[in-house]
Amino acid sequence: MGRGGKSRKKKREISVDPDLWERFEKKVAAEGRTASAVLEELIRNYLLADLFAGLAEEKAPLMVRPVKPVGPADAGEEVWRMRNLPSI
């Protein structure tokens, strides 16, 4: 909420296919949500997609440093152990 207890949200007018809007309203109502809340979530996700796409394009330096094993280093034995684990 803004100053004086007033909401900072603004009403907007959009044009949407009537059949699409009806299906949207039914789904939103079935979920116990409001159309405004779902639309805000969709807009945020839409904008975040650009942010994440930009991060994925950045080339961070990859630094790999060798480490000393803390115990026996038998990769074959570990692979065999992992293969015999119950699947999820």
C-alpha cells in the first residue's frame, strides 16, 4: 500500500478473446485466486525470464582447483555403489 493506506495499484484495460478470458476466470476461481493476482504473477515471471536469460548469457570465469581426497579414491567402487542404489 502507498502513503495514506491507498493502494499503489492501477487499473488497466486490456482486450482479450472472450472465450480465453472465460476459461481463465474459471481456472482462477477454481484455484481460489483472483485474476489480478494471477496476472501480476504472470507479468513478474515474464519479466524475470529476461533477467535469467541475461544471466545465462554471461560468461563467468570457470575456476577448477584440484583437491586432495579425504579418503580412499576409488572412483570405480563409488560408481558401482551408486549404480546399486534404489532408484527414486
